[in-house]
Amino acid sequence: MTADHATQIRPATIDDRDSTLTLIEQFVSRGKILSRTLNELEHVLANGYVAVKEERVVGFVTLEIYSQKLAEIRSLVVDDSVQGQGIGRRLVETCVERARKRGVLEVMAVSSSEEFFRTCGFDFTLPGERKAFFLQTRPHNP
């Protein structure tokens, strides 16, 4: 992995809506993340960050803070053309740092990218062997 210091990580703004939606839709079509309506996207932009390279949005993530105890990293996407350059890691680190500053005790991520999140310091259990459990209430689409 080569570090890309030419890519800026900054808070997302409403002006990033269209380019972020276009980026997200690439991953929705592959079944990697859930789709978002424009209304939902505007909400998550308020808590999100974009990665910008050469004036183009190449990454996005949002941090949903549920309480002082728990926050979730959501909608992490990095354009295929810049993957492997550390942009995803920098987006995750930005969210974790925001959670720390806000005094949030735990940050979770639900993802099929197990190895990536492990390299960012995430694991399946927390101290004391606490684990997250899930139950899907809708039919699974292959």
C-alpha cells in the first residue's frame, strides 16, 4: 500500500451530494453497501467525510453517533481507481478520531471487508469477550 498524501480528507458538504451519490451507487450496484435516498444522503453528509483528489470526490464515509457509548462507521466507499493508497484507512481514522473527541466509548463497523477493518484495529470482540449479534428480518438477496 502506498500512502497518498495528495488526497484531502475533509467534512462533507451539501455541495458533495451528487458526486458522493454517484460514488455510492457504484457500490450499491455490486451489493457492497445499502442504497440511500437523496434525503438519507443529505442526512449522512452532515456527519460524513469525503476524500478529494484532484478536485474529485474519490471516497466517502459517515460516522453515526448513537450515544456516548456507541457510534458506527457507515457507507465507507473508495473509488476503485484509488484503492490501495490508504484513503479508506484515513477516512476510518478520521471517524475514530471524531468519536474519541466526542467521548464515544465504542465504534463499530458492519462490513464484508473483514481484513480491511482488522488492519484498522477493529476486531470481532471487545474486552471482556463482548460480541455483536445480528438477526436479518428481510429475505437475503444473493
